[in-house]
Amino acid sequence: MRNSFSILVFLLLLFFTVPAWGGELLTLDEVVQKIQDTYEQTGQVKAHFTQTVTLKAMQKTQLEEGTFYFKKPKRMRWVYTRPAAKELVINPEKAWLYVPADKVAYVQNADGIFKSTVSVRFLAGIGKLKDDFRISFTGDKKVDKAGNYLLDLVPVKPEEGVKKLQVAVNRDSFQIVKVILFDPYGNVTTLAFSAIEINKNLADSLFTFKPPAGVEVMKQ
């Protein structure tokens, strides 16, 4: 459960638009500052997501999708709809992982998540890319075929379940349009988003969870 929470929280620096071409290429420092500024101006997000996880040891790829909600500070909700329903809900007090098929909901105090480093700094809206990551352009290329900036982000301090992030950044909006997470075991998680709505009015109640009747609650 902890790994699921930490990986998903870590990916909350994603705020997305459609890739676009535009302007002359900027320096690495300029790109990083633009991303930081964009992140700080984005307080709420709703989007459809597709999550692909490739497990190296099992030589298996898993595909899931659903709807993602995020609100500063310290609130998010992942509602998985395919291939199986489940929900991950985090607010300043509690973190819930609900698996309807198993009739079980796992819960822990949110403090256990917020004490991690990079992920929580971003979740709380106080993260600083230059302080938290070693950042470089990916390989010899600054951009991909769609014209997005390509960056590698390596946590300055070890982060549980995270070896490196590779991100594609829109050249016009400086929002991250794709992220690939590499873990220390060779597994790869890719998130793609669509139907994105930014800075809409998301009620705090959306980020609360009450276990349905008959569901076993297991504390972590």
C-alpha cells in the first residue's frame, strides 16, 4: 500500500495540455523555471488518465484507466474504472485505498505519506524542482518528435520506489504532458492524460472517503 501511495503522490506534479510546437529552444535552467512557475499557478486538476505498468520480472504489462482529481494542498483522488474498479483517496488527515472486488479498504494516517520528501513537497505546493532533483535534458536531444522538451529528473535524496522520472514538457505551456517513472527494479510506469480541466472548483468533500457497508477496514 505504501508503494502505491508514494508512487501516485510522486506523480502529482503532472499538469497537462496537448503537445505543441513553438518558439526557440530554451536553456535547461529556463525550461525548469518555466515548469516551476506553471506548477505554482495550478491549484486544481481533473483529467482522464491511462496508466501503463511494465513489470520486468514478470515480463508483463498492465493497463488501467480512470479519472484523476487533484487540489492543493494535500488532496487527490484516483478513481480507477478499467479493468477493475478501485479508488485511492488522500486528504490532509487520511489516505485510503479501496478495492471493491475484495470488499476491503486500507487506511493510514496521511502523515506517513507527507513525511516523504519530493512527492510531498510538490503535493503541498512547496516543492522546488532545482532543490529536489538533478535535472538534465534526456540524451543528446532537447525535444521529442512532437516538439516537447525531454527531461530526466533524478531525486537528490533517495525516494522509495523511484529511480528516475523522464518527462515531456509542452514547449508553449510548460506543462508536463507525459511522465515515465523508472523504479530500482527495472519496472516502468507511464501516465498519459486527456480531457484535462485546470483550476476548476473541486469541493473538498470530493477528497473524503466513507467505507460502504460490509467493507472491511484494515489499518496500515
